[in-house]
Amino acid sequence: MFLDFFYTLRHHKIPVALTEWRLLMQALSLGFAHSSLERFYTLARSLLVKDVSYYDAYDLAFKEAFQGIRTPAEIVEEILAWLQEPETLEHLTPEQLALLEQLDLEALRELFAQRLREQRERHDRGNRMLGTGGTAPFGRNGQHPKGIRVSGAGGQRSAVQVATERQYENYRRDRTLDIRQMQVALKQLRNLKRLGMEEELDLDATIDQTCRNGGEIELIFCPPRKNNAKVLLLMDAGGSMMPYTTLVEGLFSAAHQATHFKDFQYYYFHNCIYEQLYTDIRMNARVSTTSLLHQLDADYKVILVGDAYMAPEELVNTGGALYYYHHNETPGLTWLRRIQEHFRSCIWLNPLPEWQWNRTTIHLVRQVFPMYALTLDGLDQGIKQLVRRVG
Amino acid sequence: MQASSFEQFTGTEQYIVSPALRDAVNVAIALQRPLLVKGEPGTGKTLLAHNIARALSKPLLVWHIKSTTKARDGLYIYDTVQRLNDARFGDGDVSDIQRYIRFGSLGQAFTAPTQVVLLIDEIDKADIEFPNDLLNELDEMNFHILETDEHVVAQRRPIVIITSNAEKELPDAFLRRCVFHYIAFPERDLMAEIVHVHHPRLATDLLEQALERFYALRQVDALRKKPSTSELIDWLQALVVGGVSAEQLAATLPFLGVLLKKESDVDVMLKKGVNLTYARA
């Protein structure tokens, strides 16, 4: 069964290696799990899962593998023992104690055991069965005044139940990203060069020079390594991008806050790029695309963000631009090609899910730019493409 | 279900651990693997190592990682410039290279006569390749000094605690060798316990109200930096010193600057109409 669990984890795309598995077996043989599923849950997680973004997948896999193992005898015993332990009632208020005294503890215990036998499923918000949030006398977070709180803080919940709660869902990687995560990804965009003031001791040069001086020490300094990366961000602010505004804003602020770039420039466009780009999101101030291409060196890393989803004529026709008072002499696709030809590395990030990428215009844009999803994984892959050394 | 002999660490009076973290620490000690701890800032990642050292009465060595730190710095430094200088001015015995080898934190941990706790703090700050450069040393617990052709082997394998703010991805090969724990943000009950350690005489109603406001504040998505445990503890101190009562706290949020460290975040709360003033009781 344990080996099944291993494959369930692999099936959920958690990168578990055999070495880690053997480590877990070693820990188990040392008796670390105390034959308890809860201890096993945390033990296996700490040894097999090395990234919080996989915690949710782990929860799902755990649930899948150990679903059948519910309310093990050990836990039932624990509860019954708890019922007999008067000192745990100390923190009850006098009112609660008075209420409790109205109950026959023995009868309550019997009822409890009986309900436990009857119960087969996880149970929420009912008025009879054991579970959470209900008004039955037993359970957690309930409202029954004479009720018995089955579990204390955390510790005693069953492992499968903890797994079911999926606390780590927000840490999944295939979800779209928050600013901090984007910053981490953007950090990989670096190109270290020796720049600026000469502050670091160049040991080899110092020794060499000292020898040449016949032993008279001469210290040689060199500038420290700094990031030389230059980034150009082009964002689609068109109507179809409205649902993704927060996402694009997030990417923008991540790039903007990243102080380690040597230069960072950003412009907006509307659906497709034509002879003009806009310097603000409301598209009042504009710059000529051609002059921008002249100004910026080919070594800028270009990130285009847009859904690339438009009417085909917007992309391929002259005068196809969506704004009727804007007549473009050159088709959008040609402008895209010019950008691609000018800069050595460009990527296109698309917030649309990948299964929609077979649409005509998206397909055409993909032939010009390598396209990646605007998720953490997509951004990661895209950045890898950007920093790849171009011939 | 009795406590076994390898249940070494159970937290200290000043430091409350969740059962999962306690297990992770003990597994790491028993399996002699480094423990990698991640989590939000202010959840006590660094304090963990200090408290393990205190609980097990072992000396603590701290290696603070900076962006310029290289793996070899932790092992030893060969002070060429000093030697060059001595050679020039005839100070000391230049032929004894040993004199110019200084051990870094990792080197000190290896050569210490007793087992030590070694904290490698904020490993993610270093270069991306940094953890890989340490793989062998952490695995084998020995290293070679090129200059003196000496081999340093750990007397007792140190208990290694590594913290990371997850700014950079750590390499897989490195992760495979670690025991990993993510310190989740404490839930209310655990938080009340943690606060109790720092402010044992805090009035219950004030604590309840403060926690209420604190967790509500953490729910505000517009905040760029959410307040963490350390900020809560400072804030409670401010509330006690300022003589704020639980009733006042229900209506106002005094000393918000202790909780929110970014001006834009304070602005967000002001726009939401939060009242910062209170009348001293």
C-alpha cells in the first residue's frame, strides 16, 4: 500500500525520487510515525515534498491513497479516553460546566460510540451525526450548547481530514501568479557584467603586478559584477484584456519594482502593435514604433503580454486597426515581425488558457513569437527562453 | 504512543512549535539531514535554530548568506593579502600557510569538538549555484583545503538548519537531501499560545480583540505586505504601553504603523475609513 502511495504522488506530478522514498522508509523503521496516520502525514510530507507549491497535490494524493482509512480505532479510543478525563474540562466556563452536568456522561459516551458505528461518511453541518459545523452534540465548531467538541486545536484531526481541507491550495504553481512570484521569475533575467566603480580586489592582477614590481605590493581593483539586463515590456490594454487587468498590472509592478535591471521600458498597445505605441494605459501619449526600434538596442529582452485574440483583419490587413479613426498603412503582423527581427530575444505571454491557442490570430502570432501562458510555469519557461544565449 | 528517545526537540519556553515542525526537526536530527525551513517573513524561521540550540544545550554557529557569499567562504578563507603583506614586511612565518587559513562557519562546525547547531540563514540570497556547491560538503561532512593539502572531516555531524525566503528556486539535487518544512502562518489558537509566551499577563479580552483585528487585517488583499507574527507581538506591546482597551480597539486601529510597514498599505487602510486615533483611558 505504501508503494501505491509513492506512485500516487508521482501521478500527481510531485517529483519524488527513490532516494527520498528510502529516507522515508528509514524514518519509518526508526519508529517515527508512531503507527499514527497523522504523524505519517507530516513525516512523509517533510521528507518527500520539498516545495509548498506541491503541498496541495500532496493533500490530494494523500486523500486518494488513504481515503479508506477512516476513524482508526486509535482515534476513537482517544476520544473515549478524552471523555473520561475530567481535567480537560478545566477551561470551560461555569455556565458550560453547569450545562455539562445536566448530561449523563455515561449515556453520552454510549451514544457517541453508537453514532460513530453508524457513521460511514464524513459529515458536515448536520444535527445528528458526528462532524463539523453542525448542532449535533458531537463534533467540531458546532453550536449545540451541551455539545462535545471532538477535537482540540489542530493536533487531533484525522490526517485524511486535514488533507481534505486543502489548506495549501493557494500555493499551487499552475495557478496564475502573484507579484512576488513574478518577481522571483523575473530575477532570472540577469546578465552579470563587471560595471561601475572599481571596488573589488582583483587578486590575480594584484599578485601579477606585485611580482612585476619586484615584491612592492600594488593592489589592483576591479568593478563588481552587476546586472546588465535590459527589459522592454509591451502590454495589450485592449478591451478583450479587461478580465486580465489585475494580472497584467501585477506583472508590470513586479517588473517595475525589480530594481536590478539596467533599464526597464514599457509601452501599451491596443489589440495589436501598429506604427504607434502608447506610454500610458489610457493611450493618450504615444511614441512611434519605428523610432523606438531605432532607440533600443537589439539586446533588450522583450516581453509582450496580450491575448493575441482579435479579428483576423486587425492582424493581416492594412487599415485593419480596430479604431476607425486610426488607419494603419502596414499590417499589424508586419509590425510584429519587425519587432521580432530587431530584438534578439522576445517572448509573448498569453493569459488565455492554452487550449484556446488554436484560434486563427493566436496561431499567426505564435508563428512570430514563442508563446507562453501567463502562469508561473509559463513565465518560468518564457524567461528561460529569453536568457538562452542567442547565436 | 510513548515519547521515544529521538524526540529530542519539543520547543522551548520562548518558542512554541507546531507538532508538524517538531516532528520535522526531530526527523532531521535523527536522519542527520539538513532541515530546510521556508515560510512567510516573521514566522520565526531563524529563531527556530536559536531555540533548537538552546533546547538541546548545544553551541550555535550562524552563517548569514549575502548575495556575494560563495560556498567556499563557509569552509575556509585563505588570506592571500595578509600573507603577501607579511612577506613584504617580514612579519611572522610566511612559509606556514596554515596561519593564513581561516575557517568559515561550516568549517568551524566541522572542527568543533562537540556537536553544534549550524544555521545557514537565507540561503536563497546567494547565487543560484550556491546550494549545489555545498552539496558534497553537507552530504559527506568533510572538505579539502587545497593550499595545505589537508582534509577536514566533521568530528560530530552538526545539526544543520537552513532558512529560505523562497526568492529563488533551490536546485532539486539539493532539495532531495533535505528535510523540508513550510512554516504556515499560525492559526488563531497557536497564535494565542505564541503571544502568551511574549506577553504572559495580557488581558484576555484585549488579546481576543487584537487577534480579531489582526486576522481581519491579514484578509485585506490590497495590502502589499501582510503583518506577521513579529509585528503582532510588537503591536500588542504598543497597545499595552499605550493603554488601549479592548473596547477602543473594536472601533479604532491605533499604532497601525507597527503592523503595516509600507506607506501605501497604510493609505489603503485609511481609504477604507479606518480610525487611527484613540483616547487614552
